[in-house]
Amino acid sequence: MVTFYTASCIFKDLKVIADFHHFASVNAHRFVEKPLPDLIQLGLSESTESEVYKLAQRKASQLASEGKLYLDWR
């Protein structure tokens, strides 16, 4: 099976990878803390343009229906 990718699709994939790489690099020291910090809350502190922020915002909205509270400082 051959899969074809458009330039915009590849660019978006590279942005997602770069955003998550930046998130992991900046917060790596926190990933060894006990207890592990809430990754969704950490994601909400990223730039609003970041794919990490967008994913964290979607997940926080889903979990809000279960009574979970997240703070978005914007």
C-alpha cells in the first residue's frame, strides 16, 4: 500500500512533533517528580498556538464533564 502525503500534511506533522519535543524538553525535569505532575495542566501552560496546548485544552474540556477542574490562565 502506498500512502501519499501533501506538503501541508507533512508540515503539520512536523509542527506537532516540534511542539511535543519542545514540551518534553522544557518539562523533562518534572517527569521524574513523585507524584507525576498533571500533564494536561502542564500542557495548558504552553503557547496557545502549540499543538500540545490544543490537545490539553480538548482533553481538559472532556474531563470537565466528569468534574475535573483545570485552570487556563489566559
